[in-house]
Amino acid sequence: MLAIFHKAFAHPPEELNSPASYKGTKKPKVPEETLRDFLSHHPLNTFSMSFGHAAVLAYVRPDRPFSVNQRLFCGLDDIYCLFLGTLNNLCSLIKQYGLSKGTNEAMFVIEAYKTLRDRGPYPADQVVKDLDGSFAFVVYDSKVGSVFAALGSDGGVKLYWGIAADGSVVISDDLDVIKEGCAKSFAPFPTGCMFHSEGGLMSFEHPMNKLKAMPRVDSEGVMCGANFKVDKYARVNSIPRRGSEANWMEWEQH
């Protein structure tokens, strides 16, 4: 999968951007070039959608529709979701949210996002933490221009993100496309974490702890985009609200 969001709609951590990206022979590419590269890697079974200059979503149809490492894409009410992996507790989540039996993982994530967006009773970290399985997803709400992404904690699914030439954030499971499109300004998306375009990056496993950037050097000795890990000794400044006052978009106060 591939998701690209203009810098006006998504604000990744500054440490993801490496000054070395503009000093070597390989420079970051603009989003249009990265999309072309992704489509050329999968010429026969790729689908893409563009939302003006705001966002691009691209999806590779699975070779086997019932693979454990499934790839899903769906849209509902101007909300779109790219989903990788499997939720082991999907059936119980469907019952909990009162959804139809035919709901797949991508459909469920959209419904969960809508609940969070409309000030549901649970904080976002708890909702994502309740997902049991190997998964990664990216949600784009085209009505309000919001981005919401998360990666499971077990490492069963790989996800990467980086910064394009125009400052857009690029998210993909295709490492080669990320490397080509972002030069040195990329890193693995941190496991057990979620990112929101307004709230930034946080750990859903340890929501009361801050994340710290860890410098990352490649095999050539060049500084790349940083990794992010939970800082066990740095706590957030405030206690997240619970109950009806909880607003999932307020984790920026971390």
C-alpha cells in the first residue's frame, strides 16, 4: 500500500527529516514520481485514488484473496482505509460495535474511526490497543483532511514512513518505494504506535509515556530519519480524559 499526504494535512516528527537527503546523489522525489514508481512495481493489480493536492492512496490487490497477510481497501462516507494484516478478535469487535457480520477489518477501522471522531466514550489509544492481531492501517478522512495511522505491536506487519521532496509524508509497506521516494528521510513506522495529523505520534501501548527520537545511521554511515521508542522515564504532562469528555484528537497535549 501507499499513502501520501500533503504537509498541510499531516505533520510528522521533525526527526524523520534527514539533512543528508539533500547532500547525496539521490534526492527525495515529489509525490507524483513516488506514485508512478509504486504503480510500476505492481503494474497489473494496482488501484489508486487522488484527492487533489491533499492526498494519494494506492492499493495492491492481493494475489490470494484469503491470505493471512491480507490487504484491504474500502471507503465509506468520504473516509478511506488501507489495511494490512488480520485482526484475531474481529468477530467480538463487530459485536461490540453492533456491526454486520460481513464487516471486514478495513470496514471496522472506518467505523471505529467514526466513533472516535464523533467523541466516542473511549480514548483512541484504548480503541487501538483493543485490536488483537498483526495489523497496520492508514485512514484518510477526506471531508476534514485528517490522517490516522497505526501499526500493531507484534511486528508481524512492516510499515515505513518518510518525507517527500515537497514535505509530504509518505507511508508504505514497500521499503524500496520509500527509499527511492524519500532518500535518507525515512524510517520504520514504530510498532505499537499511532499517528494523527493533528495529534502527532504516540504509543497506544504506553499512552502515558513520551516517545523519544533515536538517531539512525545506515550501512553507509549516513544519518537517516530517526526511529522512535517509548521513553520509560518521561511521562506526559497531563492525564488523558476519560468518559464522555474524552476527545481522541487531544493527544497533542502529550
